[in-house]
Amino acid sequence: MKSKHDDKSTKHWEKRSEKSWENFTFRQPYQKGLTRLREEVLGKTNFDPATLWQWGTMQAMAIIEILKSVEGKFGAEGQQIIFESLKRVGYDVGKQITEGTDIPEDMTNSEWISFFATVINRIAYASLESPELESESKANFHIDWCPHQDHYKAFDCRVQRYFVQGMIEAAVDYCKEQGRDNIWDVAFKTTIPSGNETCFFEIQRGNPDEARKWSEYTRLIEQKALEIAAKKAGQEKE
């Protein structure tokens, strides 16, 4: 684990080195339950918060099993139903994070999208992250620890793409409301379940006339998943 994550004086999601981070505003998703957890459960009982990781892992593994089962039974139609369902959840999380906030006039588009990604990574995905602003048109981040890394197989990470697709769309819609034409492409370069040290993602300004890299790669992964499901179904019939 990187030494930068050793500082326990602040929560892992509270601080970034950029001065403009201080002017970035966001809302905590699922605020009602979060408040109850902090004030009534963690503040007054002997509840071990580490069990939340075990509970969350169970939910994550259940989604993967549901998706595989639906793909095997209903093919592309079933796959699309799961995709749309998870995308709606991702979109709602993105809306909760941005609701009632404004983008400061002097904050660049790359700063805002990088900061938004940090909230997604560190809070919605409960991960440890190392972000970098490379230029006005490019940013990146490493996921140094992910709650799923010890139990997900590499191909299982595709489930998270559905949530992220909704979050991206929520960010685009929010930026339009703010008078900003923020179109970005997100692409992953490495993943921990594939044997790499970190999950590494790049965010680049996108071309509005071209297909988004994130959604296009999701489509290719979906095709592969359907091929796997069909092959498994054929083997089970033999």
C-alpha cells in the first residue's frame, strides 16, 4: 500500500493536493443511511464496520451470479435488462453527488471531472485512489486498493462498467446544466484482478462525433460474455 494512504488525520476521501479541490462541492450519496450509521451505529454501538465489506462483497458477488444466470437463460435481452437496471442506479448515485452544487467559474473542466471521479472512486466504490491531472484535456487515476480485488475474477469487473456508465451520463447531464460541454472518454489500462499492481484509468476529452470508448468496450465485453454463456449452456446439454 502506498505511504500516502498512511495519514489517518483525515478520511481517505477528504483531501487532494490541488488547491482547487477546496472549492469543489459534492453531496454524499445515500445521506440518510450514512447519517444513521455514523451517529447511531458507529457512534453508540460496538458494531464492527469491517463487516460492511463482507456484506458488500456478498451483494457484489450476487450481482455477478444474477447477470451470468440471466445471460445464460435469456441471452442478449436479459443482459440488457441487467445493464439498464445497474446503469439507472449509477445515474442516481451521480445525481445525488451533484445535486444542489455548482461548478466554480475558475475551475477547469479537467479539474471538475477528475474531482468527480475521485468522489466516485473513494466514496461510491470505497477505494483508495491516486489521481493525477495531466493537462486540460487529460487526467488519470490509479485504484490502489479496491474492495473487490481479492474475490473478483478479471472478467467480473465488467459489472462495474454498468454502474459507471450511469455515473458518466449523470456527469454529462449535470455539466450541460452548468453550461459546460464536458464530453469525456474513460478507458482502463490495467486491473488488479488481472495481476497488475493497480487498476489504472485514463480520462480524456472526447469527440462528440465519435463513439465513447467506455461504452464501445462495454459492448465488446458483452458480446464475449454472451459467447461464454452460450458455450456453457451447450456443454450442460451434452
